[in-house]
Amino acid sequence: MLPANSRMLFKVFNFFYFLARPLLKWLLHRFTNLCELQRICYGCAPGALRTRKVQMSLELSRRPRIKQMLLILNELVTCQVEEHFLQEEITTRAVGTVLHVKKINPKVHVDFPRTFGTCAEKIWGYKRLFHLVEELRSTQYDCENADHEEKLLKLWGMLKGDVQLEGRITNQWQDIGFQGDDPKTDFRGMGMLGLDNLVYFAQQYNGTARHLLSHSHHPLHGYFFAIVGINLTSMAYHLLKSGEAKTHFYNQQRLSIESFHQFYCYLFYEFDRYWIECKPKSIMDFSWIQKRFEENIRKLLASDTCCFKMNLSVENV
């Protein structure tokens, strides 16, 4: 967190910047004959930096049609529609509205529709991703739901192989890092999102997941595998919700629920490595190690070039 003096200076700067912004935009438009969105698309490197600036420009726009476009697309990403239709609608509506309002001739500025359209896809792709993640998080685990039960048993099978469960409620669940005899109680905070993350990790990177599970059984530096996984789901969710994860996701090609799962897998793998490096004396060290780990991730996300990638070479460790 910034010191009080720095925060005050930042607020003062922002106040005068937004006060002078219309004049600055007018002057730059007169000198360059380009609108702000064109200057951003032509002058910023592709990825997070360009997309964040395009988003800010759109959100600060005073044009009624652009404001209406924002409302429509923000509403659309929360609707039950096919992803292909959604992507096409986002690109067509966003590009069409901006070209019309800003009076940009696509035959003259041939690169602008594609460049701006890519930014629009990422802006509303991120909003769509958060909506899908939030739906999973708010869906509580239901032991009467056959699909939920199937996923839980699938997790056990992928992590423990041929070891048979003695029953649905058993202390065997503690072998993969749940706290008690019934895992459903551990999913309360993150709902089905926590389970889906664990299942995805165990399925897509089975060798790595089982290797990390063996680390969690270390007699001195062990941890609760599933509980740590659910805590990392919470961390990934809050980074997504706060917008701090935008740098990583805006540097992706296309966003989907799998993008969030991949983000989670990276965090889990890196947390395990960091945990081992810290050589904790006991599980009681978890809070401060997780806090420091999250601080490190936040620092990396502060860079516009941040893009976390799971090292596929570790899949079958």
C-alpha cells in the first residue's frame, strides 16, 4: 500500500488530469488528426498495455452511443448465449459503434478495426470469464447432485490411482489433503470452482499433481494438498475480481474458463515450489508463506508484459 503522502499526490494528479483531459484530447486530435483510440491502437504495444488504455478510454467516454454500447456488452456477457455468437457480437458492435461515432474510415485506417477489435474481445472476454468463474464459485457442492459426486470421485481416482475408497464418508479423504471425513464441507467458500480447479489440475497435469501430492506428505514440510488448492482458488478468484490479473489475461489470445484453470495450475505449481524453498517448520507457517507468495504474484502482475505459463515439461515429473 502507498504511503499517505503518495496517495494524496496520486489523487491530486488524477483530479487535475481528468479536469484537463478533454482539452488534451482536443489538442492531440488537432495535431495528429487521430482520435484517442486510434493513438492508443497505433502507439501502444499489443497486449495488456494497449487493452487497458483502450478500456479506460471507452469507460471515460462522454459519447452517448459509446456509453450505450458499454451497457449492452456488459449485459450481454452475463447472458446464456453461445460463445461464438458472443465473440462475434462483441467485435461487430464495438468496432461498428466506434467507427461510426469517431467517424473513422476503415478504408483509410485499415488496421484500426482489427487492432481495436482484438482489444474489445479481451476486455469483454475478461468480463465474461469473471461471470463464468463467479457462477461456479456461487454454486455450492451438493452431495445429492450426481455430477458433483462424480467429479469428487474422479479427483480421488486421478490422485490415488487404484486405491479404493472405503466409503463416501471416510478419513481416507485426508490422504489427498481434505480436513475431515467429508470433503463437501471444505468447498463452502469457493463452491464448485474449488473442485473444478482441483479436477482440472489432476487431469491436465496428472504427473505434476501427483508429484505435488507427494510433497504434501513430507514429514517436516507437508501441507494439506486439497485445502491449499482451495485457498489458491480463492487467491486466483480475488485477483480476477479485483482486476489485478488483467495483465496476465489481456496477454492471452482467447479467454475461456480454461484460461482461469491454467492460471490456477500455474499458481499451485509455483506455490509448491515456494513452500519447499521456505522450509516451513509446520503447517502453522502457511498463513505468512501464502501472504508472501501472493505479494510476489501481485508484483509480477504489476508488469504489463506479465503472462504466466505452465511449464509443460513438468507434466510427467
